[in-house]
Amino acid sequence: MNEERRGSSRVLKRLMLLFGTDEPRNQGFTRNLSREGIEIAARKVPPPKTELLIRLQTDSGDIDLHGVVRWRKAGQSMGVELHERPLAYLDLLSELSGNLRAR
């Protein structure tokens, strides 16, 4: 899928996170992030349409997110569309994008 169809650019960054349906307790990490969603790599990957709570772990503190699984590669990764984008998440994206351009 190209960037135009996705609607936003992706930032390639590995950040640790926790996720789950009732509470974030399963471990994973980001493969990439955008305004609309996150690709998450994990051993335990829920099926599409599963609602998830995500706790993104950053140097500045945890960021809690809520989204829905849109696709998955069993035992490898999943694409999660975010329902809301807290300011802390948008600030993180901006910071990561700026750091990439500065290199």
C-alpha cells in the first residue's frame, strides 16, 4: 500500500509497548507509527476488529492509546487504527519525524 492510500507518512521506530483488550498486559513493539495508526510486532496477535488498549512506553513517559486491529500477520505483526490521538502521541510523532529529517 503506498503512502497516498494510507493518508499519512510513517515513522520507522521501535518502541516498547503493552497491549490488550481489557488492560495492556501483552508485550510488543512498534515497527512504524503514523497519525492514523501503528504497526505492532508481537508474538500474540489478535484477529482483525479486536478493540485494543495500548500503552506506548517512551523516554518521556507512557502514552495510553485506544484502537482497533485492521489486519494481522499471525505471530508476527498487526496494523492498529487509532480511535483518538492524544497530544502526547502527536508530539512524539512530530519529534520522531524531526529527528529523522535532521539526520
